[in-house]
Amino acid sequence: NLSLSLEPEFYHDWRDGDERFVVVPYFRLDQGDAARRHFDLRELYWRRSFATADLYIGIRKVFWGVTESLHLVDVVNQTDLVENPDTEDKLGQPMVQLTLLRHWGTIDLYLMPYFRERTFPGAKGRLRPSLPVDVDGAVYAADAAQWHPSLAARWSHILGNFDVGLGHFYGTSREPRFVVTEQPGGTPSLGPHYDLLRQTSLDLQYTQGDWLGKLEGLYRDGADGPSTAAVAMTTCSSSLFTTSKG
């Protein structure tokens, strides 16, 4: 199976770097799976920097969280599953972002006017569900469907050895639930349902010498009712082996 991807990056600064325009297109060509052949704008935005604030308008990728094993609180961008089943690849999200820089921390405010559906491998794709996903039959809890706006806010700050982040999100959930449906001809398939979600999250990183302690936790209220989740890990950056040269 032949597959080719291309992701160049273009940017231009002016006004001594206070303004920037960024374009990051992405293209995938796949021989076997037609659903994997796609074009996406990972980023396409204008940024204006002020003395104590930054304004972003356009399509961006934003990451929340600190742990590598599971990105539990990362909720802004949609997952691009045709690229990789590990959920690490994200689609660009249309947004207006205002970043306020204060001595007591950084406040990020997000307005996301349009929702992007998750991508899925096609019938000939590898590592797909046993039933194909009917991406054209998506159902939304919000009356405005993909045009239901999402809102988010996050406060982050460094307190001694701790990097702290508190976030809140309200809007259409990036994770669909699935209902078995029938396509024309009686073929069963999975129909994605996108529910509304409220999520409050904490991400915390503690640094002590070569050691890092990381924690992510959240409280969310969605279609299945309130729930909580957490993930924690520790890492050490010290090398296990040393070499010497005489």
C-alpha cells in the first residue's frame, strides 16, 4: 500500500514581529483507502501581539495537558483518525483566541463557531472498526448541528515547582458515541452521535531535579451523565548509562 503525506509550513511576520500570518496545509494520498485521501488546513491564522495580550483569528491547533500516556483533558481540537489510531493527530479548529498575560497567570479564552466531525477510515482502511462508520449520517444534540458554537477558557501559571492549568469547556463533544444503523441495501454501519459536553479539568506538573510528576483530572457532564477521570505518571530525565573518554 502506497501512501504519501505532505505538511509544509509558511509564515510571515511584520510590525517587528507583533503581527504574524501562518499557513500549515496538510495533504494525504493513499492507494488503498479512499477515505484517507484528504486535504486539511492544520493551521491558517493571523496573530496580533499587544503589550499584555495576544489575539488569534483563524484555524489553529491548541493542546491542553501534560501527560504523554493519555491526553485526558485535551478537548479543543478534533481527532484525525484516518492518520493514526493513537489519536495524536488533530484537525485544525476554526476559532478566535484571546490570550491575556498577567503576573498572576495566563488566561486563554476561546470562541469556536464551527464544529469539525471526526474522520474515520473507510471500508478498505486498516485498523478500522468491524462495522464501517457512516460519516454522512452524523446526528447532533444541538439544533444548530455543526454551527453550534463551543466556548472554552483556561488559566495557567507557574507556582514554585508546579505548572498548573485549570480549564473549562462547553460545546459539542469531540468524542462521538455510536449507534448501529443500516445503510441502503441493509448493510449495518455505525452512526456517530455528537452530544453536548461540559468539562472542567486540571493539569499539573511538578518538577524536582531530574524528576517530573504529572497529573490530569477532569469532571465532565455529557450524554451519560456526570463522570470523573484522572491519569498520573512520573518520569526521570537522568541517563541510565554514562560514557567516558580518556
